[in-house]
Amino acid sequence: MTNHEPLLSDLCRICNTDIPKYRCPRCSVRTCSVKCSKRHKLWSQCSGVRDPAAYIKRSELATPAGIDRDFNFLAGIERGLEKCQKECETRGIDVAVSDARGYRPLQKGEYHLRRAMESSGVIISRAPKGMQRSRENLTQWNKKQRCLAWTVEWFHDNGQRKLFPALENSSVTAAYSRMKGESQPTLSKKRKLDHKDEPEPAPTADEEVKTAEAPAETEQISPPTERWFFLLRPRTPGSSRVLISLSDSATLSESLRGREVLEFPTIYVLPEPPSALPPGFILESQYLSQSTGPVVDSASTAEAVQSKITPPPKLHQEAIAPGAEAGDDDAGREPEAAAGLNEEKILDVLYKDLGASPEGN
């Protein structure tokens, strides 16, 4: 008997020498070793990843290979979801699970927080989830005071930045004083009781003599430093910061009503009055006066285009019904002035303004 050599199609598709042991999940090419498998991916530009959308015959679905293919596909989706969830937790992104209707369940106190923000009249611009500005926003609903507790960003003239909560019904001065007094060290209740029970040590004779001989020193009270509060207007072009002067006696709610904030308000505390701001700052009135021009929306643009295609004065005058009001522009116009106008010239001027030609229309 003669030994039959294996056919070329039964050998490895890369080296054509050994019997294949592996099959590519992407294109089903059979190889004999890892080295040949890498060569196949390099030569054929194949990723080696199974295509879940590839066509499979119906007879191959209820097979062990088909079941393994479906299992690997579902397991890959589960691993991808776990990876995304861990990444969201690392970056501080809140991923809320929605119900069957697609609504995200409200967290504790979120309903009152939303209602209070809507009624406050403040335009809140949200930063992308996971950004530092979004993570620092701890604005919440104060259940005891039944008002908003804003997270306020305070900036001093030396560039010092501090975040501190402030109630919306408190004045700007009171919120600033509370923020400044927060850094003072205070004794706990237990330590206060311990110090209260301890008797004060009696002064010695030498201390009494020194106290009697010491001249009476007048207590020097430093005058209070004047300061002005300014609200930062966010998202303005240019290098100068646009500030809005705030009243000391006004509450935080009154100061923020109708204003725009980026997640939470930013207040600058400067020793200079609004008329003499330091370099790098500008008032909102000056910013609006120095702007190139008013923002033209689509409605005003449509009205401008509509005004350009208004009929000539003579035709418009004829279209007015008798008995028009005296305040109308065309009602008090004399027929002689309208008759002296050339309709063709007026139409040519309107066509030029609209960028069209009379032949094209």
C-alpha cells in the first residue's frame, strides 16, 4: 500500500507544511501555530475578532459552536458594561438607572431642589458630567430653612479661592462673614465643659505688681476694611473678567435672579469700588457698550428680509383700506410724492440688496 500525502487544502494556509490546529474567528482561516496566525493577521489585515453581525446558516445555530458564539458575544457585552461602570466611578460620573418608561428615579431631596431652582429665576449652565466644576457643585435643598443652599465660589484680590455654602435668603455680606468665620478654631462641646469646670489660677504677687506698674494701654481698633462684591458673568470672550456689582444688603436670591451662573455662582471680593476696578476686570455695562453689536436672532433677520421685499410706496398706499389711522406711515402720504417715484428703479435696488437679479426671478 502506498502512503497518501495530505492535500494542500488540508494543510496550514500560511506555511503549507503542517496540519492546521487553529481557526481564525474572523475569516475562518486555518493555521498550525501562533506564528502562522500572526502572519495571517499581518498579511490579510485581519483583526482576528469575531464579527457578531456575520451571516450564519440556520442549521449552524443549534450547534455547540453556535451556542459558544452567542455566549461569548453576551459575555463580551457584560465585560464592556462593567468596564464602563468602573470608569464612570473613577471619573465621578453619576450613572442613574432608568425605569421601564425611561425616567430616572429622583434622589432624596432632588424634587425640591429642582422646584427651587426653577422658581429662583437663575439661568444655570451645566458643565459636562465628570468635570471638576460639576463635581464641586454641592448645591442642595435645605430642609430646615426650606430654601436653596448654594455652593458659592469666593475669590479674593490675592487670587485665593474658596468654596463655601450659602443660603439664598441670607445677604451677600452675611454669607461672606460666615465664610470668613468658618476658619476660626472652635472648641468642641466636651472641651468647653472641661475648661468651664477648671478654676482659673490665682495670680502671683509678682504678676500683681507688674500689672499695677504697667501703664494703661489704649485698645486700638482697626477700622473695617471696605470691600465690594461682584458676580462673575461666565462664558464671555476676551481676557478680562466681566463683573456685575452686587448690593451688600441684597439677598443672594435677589442678586442671582435673572443672572447666568456656571453650575454655581462665582463672587469676587475686591477692595476697589466699581468705578476703579483693577486691571483684568471690567463691568458688565462697559462690556455691553464695547461689544461689536447686538446679537441678531432668526426672528429679527426674517423681519429684516421681509422689510426689504415690501412693495413700493405707491402700491402699498393703494392697498390700504379707506379710513386708515392717522398714525400710519402710508395713510398721510401725499399722492404727488408717491407718483414721482419710479417703480422699476425701486425694484432694481431691492433686487441688488437681496443679491438676486430680475431675470432670475
